[in-house]
Amino acid sequence: MGFWKSLFIGSESASPVQANSGDAVLAEVTGQDGSGRIVFSTDREIDLYELEELCSAVGWARRPVRKVQKAIQHSFVVVTMWEEKGARRRLVGFSRATSDHAFNATIWDVVVHPDFQGQGLGKALMKQLIKKLRSEDISNVTLFADPQVVEFYRGLGFMPDPEGIKGMFWYPD
Amino acid sequence: MGFWKSLFIGSESASPVQANSGDAVLAEVTGQDGSGRIVFSTDREIDLYELEELCSAVGWARRPVRKVQKAIQHSFVVVTMWEEKGARRRLVGFSRATSDHAFNATIWDVVVHPDFQGQGLGKALMKQLIKKLRSEDISNVTLFADPQVVEFYRGLGFMPDPEGIKGMFWYPD
């Protein structure tokens, strides 16, 4: 925290630098000991053990790798965030959305590594995801937010319970 | 309303009568002027104009048929409800769910024709959908409920805002 100095390239004005296929450099993060950069990607070629490590770092319960793989495969959009330092690349953020490819999308599994939190990178990750969903003509972007992140999502333009609409979860009788 | 006398076949105890592929007869509905029956189906071969008529009957805004078709195609599960009278078949209910095929599902577009409301058929339709999702090993079944149907879904075991989790919708800044 405070170790990194973030220099964002405006995602609206600047044309993103294309890295690999599915990649877009949208933010530069400079460390005190040199420089690294943050890269966003929609590529689904993710080391699932690296993803598990990221999820463990924020305290999420372990999930079967086979099911995580299936969930990624059947998500409509996946946006990952990587720290690049020279030839090294580290997964520092993840997000995905399910969708009917026409009207609705629902965002799941938004995670930013604790070392990279508090710098606007979660916001940048979400903006990438929303931008991608909008480019696919999805008009209804939804999510279920834990109490401690409701304000974070509100800051991004998400409204809780609009017009009294309630998010509900099913539990067996 | 009150015109129909419903005779449900318990979905747990009785083995459903198989009709066409993807069909299961789970309820018998008898009319005063003779008899019809209600059939549930997971078949996606739906006349989209008949679906539009059903949605209009409950006051929903018209949606582009091409987009509705795409949404159905990319839904994980579709459950429809039909009234059968002799050789005639009429679409009287619809529901669908998006999913990552692994952990989460979200239910959309639940509709029962006004002539068939108030008889437990909406509940029967939802039970079919939930049963199908559970059979696919989905553990987290979610939806966004308009205020007037929150109690309906609560009666089916759905909880609003469990542990403070908020349903949120994105709107542009």
C-alpha cells in the first residue's frame, strides 16, 4: 500500500496499447524500485492455480479447479489484471460475467490482490468489464454485492434495489 | 380465475409422464367445459411471436424478436408451460436462467398468462426451473424480484438480501 504510484492512461481518451491478443494496456503502475505495469486482458488462458492463489489471498474458500474452469468457459466475459515486470507476469485481479448475450449480464468473482488494493485498480478492472459488456450491447448489468463493497459499486454507477427490485437467493425449504 | 380446477401430481413422489423430448407432464388442469392439461417443457423450440403475445398479456414492453431468440439460445435453462386441449397447445408460461454452468444461475423473464394466475402454476413453473438447475449441480440460484413478487419468491424459499448482500444494477455515470 502506498508503495505503488499509479499513472492511469484515460481509458476514454487514449487509445489503448495492444499487447497480446485480447490484451489492452490501460494503466501504468510504477514501483519505487523500478517500474512495472498493469495490463488488462480478456484472454481466458489463465493458470487456475494462480487464480486460486489470488482468491486465497483475499480469504475466499477453495473451489474445485474443474468447476472454476467450467465457470470461466461458460462466462460471457472474463477480464483479468496482470502486473508485468520485465518478462514476469503476475495475476493480480480477476472478474467475470454471465449473460444471455442479449439483455442481461451478472458480474461474479471480482477480486483484486490485497497488495494492489486502494489504488483505483479495482475500479479500473470493473470499468474494463462494463466497457466490454456495453460493447456487446448488454443494457442490464447486474451484480450481488457483499455489504462492505456496496459503496465501491455505487461509486461505479451501480444502484442497490432500483425501484424496489430485490436481489434474492434460493435456499431449499 | 377460478374457472380452472387444478389437480397437481406431486413432482417429488409421482414419476412425471414423458411427453415429447424435453417435456414432462407434471400437472393436470381440468376446465369446467371439459378438460385440458398443463405440460412443462425444457424444449427451446418456441414460437417467438406466441412468446411475445404472452409477455404482452402481462404488460411487458415489446422486445426485438432477434434479441429474444439470442437470449433463449444463450440461456442455460428454459422452462415453458403449455395448456394442452386435444391437439391444441397454447403457451401459458415461460421462465429462463443464465448460468456459468458450475456455481451460479440467475432467473429472468418469469411470466404466467393472467388467465392461468392464482392457481399455483407460477409456483409449479418455478419449481421445475429450480429442480432443473439443481440437477445440473448449480448451488447458487439467484434472481432480481420486482417489489410485488418478492413475497411470491419468498414462499418458494428465496431470501431477499441474505447476509446483507445487495442486488445492484448498473447505470451510466
